[in-house]
Amino acid sequence: MSDPSFANTPEPPYYAVIFTSQRNGEDAEAYGEAAAAMVALAAQQPGCLGAESVRGADGIGITVSYWRSEADILSWKHHAEHTAIRNRGRRDWYTRYITRVAKVERAYDWFAKTAP
């Protein structure tokens, strides 16, 4: 069963980049376009396994992207378009963000049974 809201990751181990941000509320349309462009661009990068993202009404968002290796993560971090958008985010859209990198050792999946 596939749900596009969830990343389709392989069996561990792999890496997760957890990006937690607080938006300032400025220029929401431009931010939404840039965020969508970055998710699409990241998906094209070597080693990208997918991403999951949510944003609350309070402006706090969490995006978790999954990667095959730390080298793939560093390549993405230094990608020119990603760097430009990150700098714009610091200037125009965020009041704070935290990036965490973790190695996924185990992953579990559960689905509710559907009616027959």
C-alpha cells in the first residue's frame, strides 16, 4: 500500500535530515513555491530516498528527508540552488530553524485494516 504523504524508504540503515523551522509569515506564496521547488530538486539528487513535510498554522514546520549516505546529504547541502534558497530563507522567511542529521537503524510500518 502506497501513500504519497509518506516517503517510500528502503530497509535501514539510511539517514534522515530533520529540518524544523519557524516561519515569519512573510511572502507565503513565494515561500510555498520555493519549498515545492526544493522538494522536487532534492528528489532528483543522488541518494535521495524521499521526504515528508508538515507545517502548522503557528508557522512551525518539520520536513524530514531521507538519504542513502552522509556524502549524499553533504552534496545536497552544497548544491548551488539549495544554497541560494537557504540564504533567501534566512533573509526573508525564517525566524529560526534547526537541522538535525540522524542514522535510521530501525523502521516500522503499520496500516489500519480496511473494511472488506
